[in-house]
Amino acid sequence: MPGRPLRLLTGVRFDILDVPAEAGAKALRHLSTGSPVALRGDRMEILVAAGGAEELPGLLDWLEWSAVALDLRVLGAGDAVEAPAPPAGVTSPAGAVSRAGVVVPTGVMPPAPTGVGAAVRAGSVQGAAVWLRPPDPGGEVEASLPAMPGVGREGSAPDLVRLVDTVAAQCHRVRLLRLGAGLPTAYRRVQPLAFS
């Protein structure tokens, strides 16, 4: 329907790990350069292999993060997300759906922004997502998405366990920093240890 934003179904070709952008930025080192990542306001949407949403609760429990309140959401089977806007500088206004089910622009693709701030500065409608790392036009993205190890995939795919552990640790760090920001200054000071 014209005028309505395109929705991407999750749980078929990919799932989405939705985390605070600050926490997600630390996790980017665990992703291959071809792994699509989008920013939506102060949130980062990391595409992971389909089935990752189902694995998340067990992973968090196994990694001993299940008892900690984390600002981490996951979209899987039966969910959908508004498609991020095409990267700035695309010469053709038309878009095409890749075989991975991700909308990618046709025409010239500029290099992806190199940081979280660069993607935000690239310009977007408030609340709309922008690609931090867009998917390659017409390419399969599944092979580059973080997945559980040992499920018949090549060793080139990033490890979902390492990604989730990093994201959980960073979500916890961000939460503690935000909680600490509300404390009086005297309570925020960290005294050096006597033996350091």
C-alpha cells in the first residue's frame, strides 16, 4: 500500500537483537563487516541468524545473565520491524528485496558509515531506522549473521554466544552508568584501592 512503511518479517531469514546503541557499538567487533546493523533512535538493531530469538533465553541463562535486568529485546518468529531507510547517497529511488528478505537500494551504494555517530549524522526522520551497516545489494546475508556454533555452518559466521555475552555485559554496564548518574556526586566517586 503506497505511503505505508515497508515492514520486514523476522524469524524467517533473520531475527533482530534490539539493544541500546551504546551497548551495541561495543558488540560490533564480533560481527563480520557484511553483517547488517541498523540504528533506530538510541537503539541498535543487530540482525542475527533466524532462530536466535528462540536461543536467547537459554544463552542468557547459560552465560549467567538471566538474573540480571538487561535492556535487551529480541524479535523473532511472528514479529516484524519497519524497514530502515536506504543509506544516504543512493542514486536510484527504487529498492529491491534481496534474497535474504531485506530491502536494499538499487543503484550506487556509498561506503557504510564507520561509527554510530556517523549513521545518525547521515540524517533520518526522527524515530526511523537508518542502516549503520547496510546489507549488500542482492546478496545473501544469512552466511554473515551471528549464529549458534556447531549447527552445520561454516566457521566464517560470527558466534552468537560471544555476541550475546558482549551485548549483555554492555547492557548491564549502560544500566549501571545510568543508575549511577542519579546518585549524588559523593556516591559516584570511586576510591582507588589501597593495594593498587
